Amino acid sequence: MKKILFKIFGPFALLIFGDLLVLDRWLWLRKHLKKTKNNEKILDLGCGNGGFSINLGLLGYKVVGISNQEENVNNAIETAKYFDVKNVSFISADVFKITEIFSDEFDIIVCTEVVEHILDDNKLFQVIFKLLKPGGQLYLTTPNYYYEFISKEDLGPFSKVQDGGHVRKGYTRSMLKELSKKNELRIEKFDFCSGFLSQKITKLFRFILFGTRSKIITSLIILPFRFISVIFDPLIYMIFRYPYFSICLVCCKDRYKE
């Protein structure tokens, strides 16, 4: 079934067959990261199934995807081979140990929905600073502290240990400003993604998934609704100010020391 979907949708299938909020984050990234022939190097921190890494590779970037889950890495490697994407590689590694592998090498770091899983979030920002080239950019998303819960698990309780679950509800602008400033990353932009319709369709997705136990079947049922949210969520926010689920941050590492 997966290979059939790959034949029909190509690598985009990695972004639309699963949680709707993944697609929202990709569309936000895609607004900023255009096609390139300059071979800029991207680190995808917490690469999951490799969907972002592979699709960024197809835009012309040289991408390294990092996950601490070896199964994810193995699946991502196989998928990259299937689509014959040669400028993408994947490594299984602890996020805090990757400075032993890389240092000051990346033009861009993508870190989507990762920091809320990390107890020592300041240390994560230290790692990001070390891995970015001067002038390099960080694209980060994380749950918006002021979100309305989609499922009961969004209410907590959040984990007190780093076990793969969320260790905090999310972040405000001030919290992200504090982390960025402390680690010498200059904020360029705040944004949001996953509005009212995305959240309600995601709630429906999770309800159907509970019954079908199949992400693929559930995704096919939900597919017609996926792009409605892209069109109408900004309008709904303008009128009702319903909070977006994720807050998005763009930072830059200074090229010159003051």
C-alpha cells in the first residue's frame, strides 16, 4: 500500500499521510525555503520518517536528518533510496552528542516539534548555535503555549523525564526570545501554523484512527479536507482570533562578533 501511495503522490505522500499538522509545518517551511542550486547544507533535527529531509533534498539542499530512533532512520534511508534522492543522508544519534560529529557546518537547521520533548531546552539551543555557520538560520516550530487542546493528552500531565513524550505544554514568544537571546541567536520572525480547521480535522483524524487502527486508511478518508484548512484558517484567525496550535520561529546566527 505504501509503495502504491508513493507512486501516486511521490515524496509528498510522506507529508500528507499522517497527522495533518505535519503538512501545516511543511507549508510554513516551504514559504521560506525555496528551490536552490547553491547546495546549502541543512540539518533536520528530529527528522522522523524523513519526509521533510527528502522533500528538502528534492529542492536542491544537501540534507542530514538526525533521529535518536534507529527504526526511523532505517525507514528514512530506504525511502530516500526508493525516490533516488542522493543528496540526503540520515544518522541515528543523540541530539546532545551530534556536536561530536559536526561543528559549525550547517547553513540551515530545521527543528520542528522537538524542543517540547527536551528537558534541557537551553542545552538544545546551545547545540544549534554550535552547529550553525555564521549567518546560518534556524527554522523552529513548537506547540503554542496558548493552544486549545485537540485531544485529552494535550492537557497533560507532561512527562517529568525525557522519555519521548512532551515535557512541557509549549512556548510563548517570550520563552523563545529568552532562549534565542541567551544563545546569541538573533530573531528574524515569529509566525504561527495549524489553525482552527487544521485542529478540528486533526481531531477527526485521531477519532477515525482509533477505529481503523490504520494511518493510511484514515489519511485517505481525511484527504479531501486537508487543503480546506490552508485556504480558510487565516481568515478564521482574522475574524475570531482562535489560537494556532504551533508557534514558529526564524533565527539567525550573527556573521560578526560585536
